[in-house]
Amino acid sequence: MKKVFQTKRFEFYTAGIETKLELAYYGDIRAGFPSPAEDFNDERIDLNKILIQNPLSTFYVKVIGNSMEGDFSDGDLLIIDKSLEWKENRIALCFVEGEFTLKRIRIKNGKHYLVPSNSEFPIIEINEYNNATIWGVVAYSIKNHK
Amino acid sequence: MFAHIDCNNFYVSCERVFNPSLNGKPVIVLSNNDGCAISRSNEAKALGIPMGAPAFKYKEIIEENNVHVFSANFPLYGDMSNRVMSILATFCPMQEIYSIDECFLDLSGFDVDLKEYGLQMKERVYKWTGLPISIGIAPTKSLCKVATRVAKKFPKETNSVHVIDSEELRIKALKWLEIGEVWGIGRQYTKKLLAKNIKNAYQFTCMGDDWVKKHMSIVGLRLKHDLQGIPSIMIEEVKDKKNIATTRTFDYNTENYEDVKERIVTFTTKCAEKLRKQGSCCNSIQVFIATNFYRKDLPQYSNSICIKLPFATNSTFELAEYAVVGLEQIFKKGYAYKRAGVFVMDFTPENNQQLNLFQNRNAKHIPIMKAMDKLNRKYGCDLLRLGAQAPGKTWRMKQEKLSPHYTTNINEVLTIKV
């Protein structure tokens, strides 16, 4: 992972896909009843393949600090895919009023809105006047739960 | 038909991707060694900051107009370049990367609306990377370059994609283009042509072949034919660049590390040769490898790495060493590689190297390199090679259609039986 850029609240990285991390895959986890098929399962998972569908348009972005509204906290790693479509309810890295910020996309009557998870902040409409733009859509985020 | 793709103000645009507040503001990027402008936003150009301008000379303009100044971030530019080139390669298997921010696509036999196809390329590159590009499509490469200039100059009218597909459009574009702006016509020739009252590219194409050949060499004549719509020029002939690329599509796929390494070393050798020819040393080298996008049945992988050299060099030995270090970092087993390339960038003039007591640059290489270039020029391309390069012709570029170098290589001049 090479750091290519840093802003106040985010660090940008290029997605390193040179190595693969293969983990044995044990099927879907369901509490209680292990699937009998699991005994025969030798499929392996490469996390790079799952998390990065399109390496050409994928950037890693690291969250700095805890000022982020709601869902994200310091050290979280976002996997942003710029080629993903802007769809209702997707979370996007946006550029609003001179800063990068994370918002949820809402589409109403053909208009795009950026909704903060903290309801005290205003909802912003994307139009040509306020320079609010969607930089890329969050495909996955990696959280440290330790 | 060919397409020429050029990233707009590439280094500045890369900075803007990660800092959109720079949009619409004057921005310049400076070279690391001597602090000269190597990329300028349109706003900075409008302020009269020329290409190659030393920042200290323009301090007042920079401060008064709040010009944003960056020093070059080559690893970032290299990574963005790799993305753009790889996206464009998905549109056409015959890609020739000309520099870090320019490439040609050979669209022969493409039964598509070319304007529409160009717009799709532009939109996909912008959506996936955030980088703006301009596209020129025409029957020859130098006409493509002319078309790209039109696209850049008139982004609204052309939507940044211009196609020259008729005699009328060809002449219109050439009449518009000032002679000094023509690709491959340097300052010397511009002076000569202006003295003959040749002011635009169209007038140049109306000159007699004999005059052009006599005063501008065979390369000038080929350029003239190319601008007339007859494919005549090889892009390597147009020199003195800010960065140099050697990239190829292989004849066949290979999974073998040694094969790929041999290619990378050969490409590096070519880059080093070109560097020495124009009297430059480079401070950064980039290596990229990619699988065949058109084999959807095979696993896909592409990657690039940019290495900052500890000292400026144009020695084949030193550059090859770093190129291989780079390749080792990105090479992944189990993939069939189809394309690879080497870029050198961040140039310093050869005679202007900073003295550094601790630099590793081996002065012994200079006479060896000189001898190597001399012999290779005299006896054909690859007489002297590094040990890591393969002998024989197994990997030569696909050049079946290329006529001999009748006029430029003493071993290939026309022979007749008497």
C-alpha cells in the first residue's frame, strides 16, 4: 500500500495487489448447525479479489481522527471504487466546501442529495453552484474491532 | 485510423484529483532538482508562466496571483498514468504508449462511430480516475497530434474529442496550426520555414519534397507525408521529450519471470539510449506489467511501480539494476503477461548533475556507454547487449510491415544487382 496523498482527515493510498492473502473458506456462518458440506470445502479466498473488483478505479482511503460523523472512526480503511454507480443509499467520499467528507447518497426526482449521518448537519444537493461533488463510492470499509 | 490520447496538464490534473479545491485555480508543478515548471494548469498558462520556467524568476507572479505550487510527486503520477493507460488498452489491443501521459491506439478495422468511441474513452477515464483527457483521431499519427491540439483548444465545440476524417477537415486543421506548434518541427526548422514565409502546417505540406528533404532531412520529409495523410512516421523519430517510454505488447503471453525480466532490461536499455541521445539523466524510473485484457478466460493483473533513484543517471547498467528491483516488487506468479514497459522521467541535463560526494554514480560507465551507443548505431540496433537481454530475434517487435531503414541505417540501404 503506497501512500500517495494526504489531507486533513483522509490519507489516500493506491491499492497494492501484488500479494494475495488466501484464507480457507468455511462457508457462511450460521449459529448452531454446521453445514455437512463444510467438511469437503477446500475453496480458498483471496481478500484482494473480493475487496477490489476493479483495481484501475480503486483507491484506499484511511480515516484520520474521530471527528467523522457516525459510522467511521480513526484508522478505518475505506476501499473506494470510483467506477461504481451513484445509487440510492450508497456511502460516498464527497468533496464539499473545500473538504473531503463521507455522506450517504439519496436520489429524489432525479436530483442527488448528500446526507450526513449526523442529522444536525444539513443535507446538501449536488448542483453546479455549490461545487459539491461525489469523488467515489465506498465499496467496503475495514474496521479494527480489537 | 489512429487515436492519440493526451492527458490534459497531466501532473497538475493528478494533484487536482486529490485536491478538487484546486479546480479553476492557477497551479504549477515543479521538477524536484531545479524547481522549473514541468506542468501548468490553464490558469497558470494564462498568467504567462512558460513551460520550464524557473519558479524563482516568476516569484512575483506566483505570489500576486496566489499560484499553487507543487513539487513533482512521480510515484503518484506514475500510478495514475498506469490506470489511464490500462483503461485505454481495454478499448483497443494495439496500444503504443508514447510517454507518461500520451498514447496512440491503432483503430484500423474498428467498425464503430469513432467520435462516439472517443467520447466513451474520455468518459470512462474521467469517471474511473478523475483525470481529463483529450483525444485526436485521424489517418496518421502526426495528424492525430494535430487533432488532439484542436480538441484541447476547443473543448466545448469538440467535447475534447476531434476526428479528422475528411480532406476538408484535414486542411482546416493544418491551416489553423502555427508552424512552430507542429509536432517534431523544432525551433531551428521553425525559423527556417518562417523565413520562407511558411506560417502554418498546411503551407508546410505544400512545399516541394526536394526542398524539405534538403533542408529538413528525411525525417522532415516523412513528417510532411504524414501530415498529408500518408502514414510515414515512427514516433521514436520525434525526440527531446520530458519523459521517455518504451513499452511493447509481446508476441505471446508468458508466465516466466526470466522472460519478463529480459523484456524489462531491454526496454530500460532503449530508454537509457534515448536519454543519452538527448543529453539527459533521469531521477525516477517506472516499470509496469500487465496481462492480456482480451483474454477474459485468464486471470487478470496489472501493476506498476515508480522508483526514485538516489542519483540522476543515464547509465544502462544502473537503470537496469533499479528496473529489475522494481519488477521484483510487482511481479506475481501465475499470470500470463502480455504487455510491459519502462518509463524514465524527472530529467536533469547530463552536464548539469549536482555534485554529490556520496553519490553512487559510477563514472566508469560513461565511456562504456559512449562506446556501446557508437557500436550499436554503427552495426544495427542490438549488437552490444547486457547479459540479461536475450540474444536473437525471438522478442523483436512485430514490425513485418516496416520497410528497411533505407536512409538511416548503413546496413539497410537499398541494394541493386548490376
